[in-house]
Amino acid sequence: MIHITPILAIRESCLQMTFTGASGPGGQNVNKVATAVQLRFDVQACQDLPASVRARLLVLGGSRVSRDGVLIIDARRFRTQEQNRSDALERLVALIRRATVTPKVRHTTRPSAAARRKRLESKRQRALLKKNRRRISRNDA
């Protein structure tokens, strides 16, 4: 079990990891050892998560989510397979934790009458200031 929050955990059977050769630093080792990790998490099929968390996770995943609802996380930051594996798991857990937070409901508000009056008065003052800066032409006088 992978613990997300004190009351939420997912089974490791929901995850699928594949290891591939990573580009970048590693010397001769880079051609011999498959250190990059691709973690696949089927969001739709995993019943360990509530439906609301699954829906938010699909949105938060963005381009990392395939058409069939599989979240794919690539980890190739480190030189060892184990570090990349734990990095991918940490990133998945962080993403699921973000999905567990329900967004606040936004209530539309209107400015008060006093705020509207104050705004209009400041606009009038500004217009008067700009008008007084103008050059006086013969037609105006």
C-alpha cells in the first residue's frame, strides 16, 4: 500500500512501472543499464480513490494523462533506477495529494454603492486634472 494521506492509500497493483535507458549523464553505464522509469497509473480503473479525487486527478494530470485515463509519469532525473523509481512515486503521491484538496467555491460579489461612488468620483477628478493640462486654444476661450 502506498499511503497518500492518513485515510487514503492506493494498492501497488494499480501501478505499472517500466524501465528504459535514459539519455544524459552516466558515462559508460548509460548504455548498459535501464535507469529511466515510466510509471503508469490507471486513474479510471483504480477504485481506491473516491470519484471526486479521480476527476480532479485527471484534470491536474493535464497532458500526462492519455485518452484512456492512464496517468504517465517519466522519471529520469537520477543515475540510478531506485532513485528514479522513488522520484516517480513521490511525484505521483504529490499529484494525488493536490487532487484530494477540494477547491473553494467562488461566490460572486458586487461592489457596494459607496465603492461605486468613490470610483466614479476618482475618475472625475482624474479627468479634470487631465483637462486642465490641455493647451487653451482660441476656439475654447
